[in-house]
Amino acid sequence: MFEPAWKKNAKLLVKGVKKFVDYKRDLLTSDRLAEIESRRSDLLNALKAKDRAKVDEASKQLRATCDNALRIKPQGWFEENVEVMFVAIVIALGLRAYYLQPFRIPTGSMQPTLNGIVGEPLKKEDWPSFPIRIAEFALKGRSYVHLVNDKDRRVAVGTIYTPDGLKVGGDVRDRMRWRFFSKSQLHSLDSKPMWLPSPSGQAYEIGLEHAFREAMGNGGILKKDQTLMEGFIDTGDLVLVNKFSYHFRKPKRGEVFVFDTLGIKGIMEHSGPQGGGSHYIKRLVGVPGDKLSIRTPYLMVDGKIAQEPGIQRVIEGKPPFGEKHKGYELADASGSHRRYLTSEDDVLSLKGEGAKPGFREYAAMGDNTGNSLDSRYWGTVKEYNLVGPALFSLWPFTTGHWSFIK
């Protein structure tokens, strides 16, 4: 009870060192363990001798030994920067996987709300200067392309049907490069695929269709040094998608949303395997239990005109809409694949609360319905396909879309 403070502190140090060794034993080397135990024995012997000077000195030595036991060599600048970058990458991947994911608009189906990738032919001699091209890329996302065939290639050419009509085409397949960039590959019969710097639609727009027409007259040969693409490509809007909110609220009719296309049979029928393994962005026009129909320019929900602000902007053609993108159109009835809304009498019914969880149904349509492959053509989106609402248009900065998405 009346023990001196120096003796109490020494005994507490002995107990603390024992706990330290027990907790850190797997990190301590054998020589460090031996040294700590030797210093601890010195302190116990000093306590038994009741020699305060020896106790103070032994305590000092024991503390110093423990402090140095786990001392690690300081990191150099390279190790520190690698560690910081690694942590940043892990955080970014975590955010992308569970909270926010960037998504590139691939087509013009959501214009003018959001821009897709657009190509324009332009001769190389008419391109602006290099500094201007750099500025246009930073502000507009515009890149200039001049692609020349590196060798003779035998290709399978013929007429293909596109939303704009018949074109001359070949085996060009859309691909994602490095899981983010929308590109395509030109497949030939006698060589490896050739990467093209844009999706197939834009490749045709800036010269590839003309190259295929020439190949038809050359026995199916794309000749070496033949120009395949020449012009510029404006990148689609880069959109930030909120992957978190649908865990806490139901999707709302009228909002812009992203969904994956896995398992949507109609998309694979219309677009091929590539379309069946990607993501689409559309306006959510129908929720579980809705019965949808179109009476141009109106979208009808359960027999009444849809009143959501986003849908109304499309119907009324309010700015930034206009006559070119006004109202909802019926699906083109031509073609061999099934269509769902080709006449005003057609109704698309969405499975509601009676469906199994994950199998409730939604409907998606582009704001530019005259140029949109959507639920009118391939049917419904299942609940398990939903990714999240489109939150913010990040880039480019000069399209007028840099803001929260409505």
C-alpha cells in the first residue's frame, strides 16, 4: 500500500513488457527476444536488490530495447509513391464497383439529352492545325483519324441493313478495348483482325463504307495503302452512374438509367453477341405493372399520357429538343425479328409485384426514338439487369451537357 512510486512503476514496466512480447512475438527476431528477456531479468534483479539507481538504469535500458525492437527502415520516395498510388487505385476500384462508375454514351439514341459518338468525314488537308486539334480534344472530345490499310486484305463484303438504310459493309465487330474504350475490329479472311479507332458505325461514317465499295470492285480485296478512315470523331458524353441508390429506393419512371444487356434475347437478335454483352443507357419509361403504348407523339402509361418531366420534354419537343427529336415514334415493323410497339393498338405489359424478386420488368426508350434500339424492338429489362441512374455528365465540357442529368 505504501510502496514507493519508483518501485510500482518498475513492476508495471515488467508486466507491460511481458504483454508486449506476447503480442509481438511473431514480429520479433530471436536475438531481439533474447535481448528483451535479458533486460527484463536485469530489472527484476534490481528490484530484488531494492537498489533504486539500478532499477532506474535497468528500466531505461529495457524501454530503449523495446522501442528499437520493431523499428523499420524508413521508406524511400519510390516506395512511398507506389504505396500512395496503390491505395488510390484500390479506392477508385472500390468506388467504381459499388458506388460510382463512368459510362461512355456509345450511340445517338439519347440525343439531345446526351451525345453519342459521332463521326464526320474530312480530308486530312482540311484539318486544323495541331494546337487547335489538341484544344478541340480537351474541350470537345474530338479526335482526328487518318487510317491507311497496312497490307492487302481479303474481306467478305455485301449489303447490310442499318437504321439509316442499306449500306455496303464487311465483317466489322464492335469491341471494348481495355474495358473502357469503344472501338471495333475489321476481320478479314486471310489475316489477323485490325483494330479500328472507333465503333463500327462511326468507322462507316468516315470512310470505311467507301473502302468496302472499292473492295467489291477489286474482288473483295482492300488494297495496301488504301485509306480506310479519314475525318474526325466526337466522343460520346462521359456519364457518372450512381450504382448505389437502387439498393435503397425503387427506380423512377422518367429518369435516365443504365442497365446491362446480359440475357436480353432481343438485343442479341438485333445487335449480335456484342450487343448482348454490354451496357445501354436510356430513359426509364415504364416500371413494374405498367402497360405501355404509343400514340405518336405521346407515350401512354395505362392508357394515359405519361406526365414525368423527362418524358414530357421528349413529347413536347421543348429545348433542347425540337422537331428533329420530337415525340415518341412507333417501332419499324419491317424485318424478321419480333417488335413490340409497331402500332397504336400494341401494348407492352410489364411484370409487377407478382414476379419473382429480380424478375420484375422495366421498359427503356431513347429520347431520340427515331434512332434508338430500345424496348419497342427487344422488350423489357429485368430488375437484375439494372445498374443505376445516370447522375452527372462529366466530359466533354463544351457540349452544354456538363451538369446533373435530368
